[in-house]
Amino acid sequence: MQAVLLIDFGSTYTKVTIVDLAREEIIGTAQAGTTIETNIMDGLKAALTQIPEPLEGWNFVRKLACSSAAGGLKMIASGLVKELTAEAARRAALGAGARVLQVFSYELTTQDLDKIISSQPDILLLAGGTDGGNKEVLLKNAEMLSRLTIRLPVVIAGNKVVSEQAADILRKQHDPVVVSENVMPELGVLSVESARLAIRDVFFTHIIKAKGLDKAEEFLERIMMPTPAAVLSAAELLAQGHGSERGMGEMMIVDVGGATTDVHSIAKGDPSKPSVMLKGLPEPFAKRSVEGDLGMRYSSEALVETAGRRLFNYLGWTDDKVAYQLGLCKEDPWRIPQTQDETKFDVAMGRMAVSLAVDRHVGTLEVVYTPFGATYVQHGKDLTQLPVVIGTGGVLLYHPDASEILRGAVFNPEEPTILKPQKAHFYLDKEYILAAMGLLREVAPQVALRMMKKYVIKL
């Protein structure tokens, strides 16, 4: 048997999946609380002991992992113009699987430096200027960042004419300093892949050790990527296919977690009506957004606050009753619903998280009045015609009616300018394998694709 061990060190749970490569089947799955505060291996061992066959009985041909433990990969991005290079830097960071804490534009100030220090990021991403364009801001911001009192990894993805000069300035204080290709080499042109790979390389070589995850690497081959990057990789594979194995086509994946809700769309998102004009930066075909205020446990208080009356109206509860259930979530991040009220509250929270996260991910329509009459302008992706929405995350997997939660992703006629899917079919990552399949893609992409098509079920 060709057994492969795939591990996801999550913010709340450590999840293990054992796959038989030859039979293209899941042999076993398990999870236990992540133990980053003590030793990351404690949670992993607790999960492995739940697999029926003793660990010594497995002959693993590969052992791979991803991680979002200890806050995941936390980044701060800086660019020149907010809507251009700063936005391009943000998208590069998100595509690499990071949680973007803040984005700065134009010249950094001493107040910005204070914010960076208080945010405690894992990596800084510095962009600015098209190739051959503005040089001054990239160099000035490099000089400002060299004054930071903390030492951080830095990825430079700005004007190539002065990138190496900026790197020399930054190396006085920071390590490592890596130069990648410009995230916006020409005005309005995105090129984020080089920066994504540079961020991933820094994650391999520095962040894993800084977070105490290197203790697991004595047992594993390596921790390959942040968990969101693994899910995005799986989504790309499932949508586009590999070789002769066809994919499922354009899709959205909504991952409702304890700390964040992530949305991945694999779609062009061009206007679905001929009278609509696109405005703003081009959207990446594989797009990820992450919402740090829409988590089911660690961010539960922020989720209730953000959802506001929508949550109360959905539940039909009093403020006191909601406050009591919220207290249970905050008290125990690993809590599984034990009563009907707890289950109802989890469903409502999941529904709100999905609805709000998808609202923010999709594009919007704006009516613009011209001398020739009204016209429509689209910002972001039009996903109204998207055929597939896949749900993953604990609240979706353990509730008997996951469709009720996923309906939050559907187009609302009362909000016609928010371009959410209108007639998508719902699917469920029932075995919680998307992150694992993103890892498996690295070594056996066709097997990973066929397994997803087998185990991602239609609702």
C-alpha cells in the first residue's frame, strides 16, 4: 500500500488525512486540538492515535503538511498608490496564503512604523512604482523600514530599477530580504506569481521555525505552505483539471473557520451583460479573500458585531440569549454544539459568515450618469453565473443541513448590485480534504483531482 500522510495544522484543530495513492482512497481521517502553545507534536500525536491501525503499521511514502497555526502567515503590505501597487501587493500576499493585517500606501510615516510594530507581522511585502516609473517612494520606504526596532523578513516586489538598492538599505536591519519581480510592472498589469513564490519560500525557511512548527519537521518531510494556499491550489486543480482529467469548471469555495472565513473563486468574473463596463485593476483568475472578523470561535464576537441585526432577525432571539451563546463560543474555541439552541446559533453564525464574506469577495455594480444617460460600471468579479459553490469548515461538515448555511452565498434580489451566484449548485467537502488535496497536488496532481471529484459531494 502506498500510504501518504497529509496534515493541516489549523488555528483550532490539527487534521490528519491518510491516503492510499494506488487505490486513490482515503484510509482514515482524524483531528485533535492544535497545541502550538506547548508542542505542535502533541496535537498531531493525539490525532494520529484516533486512526484505527497503529501508527507503526503505516509505511508512509510521503508525509506533507500545511499550517495556519499561531495566527497563520501574517503580513503587512506597502505600495505607492492605494488602488494600484498597494492593492497589487495585497493581492500577492493573499494569493500566497497570508492574512493581511494592514496595507500602507504612499510614503510611510513614523506612525505607520508604530502600527507595524504593534501588529507583529511575520513578513513585510514592499512594492511601489512600475518598472522604470517612480523610484523615490520605494527607496524612502525602504529607509523608513530600516528604522524599525524589530527584525523581520522582507519581500521586495516593486520598481526593478531600484529594487536591489532598496534591498541593500533594508539588509541593515532585516533578514532575509528577498527581491522578486514587480507586482505591477506596467500600469494596470498585475504580475503576482513571483512575489507569491518568494513569500512561500520565506515561509519555508524562516516562519516555520519562528512559530515553533519546526518541531514537527523531524517527523515530516516538510511543512509545505500556509493552509489557505493549499486550499487555493486544490481549488485551481479541481476547477481546471490536469492532463486528460477534466475539472469541474469555474467555482467558489467558502471555508468557514474558527478564526476567519476564506473565500476562493476560480473564475474570470467578466461582466455577464454587454452594457456593463469594467473598472479598476484586473481580477486574478484564482482569487482569495480572507475575513478576520468572520470566524466561528476566535472571532465570534466580531462576527456578531459585524452581522448586527441581520443575525438577531435570522434567529428571532433576544440580545441576552445571543450574548449567552456568544459567551460559550468565546469560553471554549473547541466547543461542539450540545443543545438545539447551540446548534441553531452555530448555523446562524455560519450563515452570516458565508453571506458577509461572499458579499466582500464578489464584485459590485455602480450606476454612473453620463451626458448620454445612465451606464453600469462593474468593480471586481461578476460571479452571478458561477455554477458551483463548495463549502468546507467545521460548521458546514457537522450540520445536517449544510445547504441552509451555504444559502448565504446566493444572490439577494434586495441587493442587486452585489454580484453573488444566482443559480449555483452546492457541494460539500464532506471529508474535509481540500487542504490535504492541495498538498497531494505537489506530488500526485492527477490522483488529487480524481479524489476530490470522488469525495466532494453534491448537496
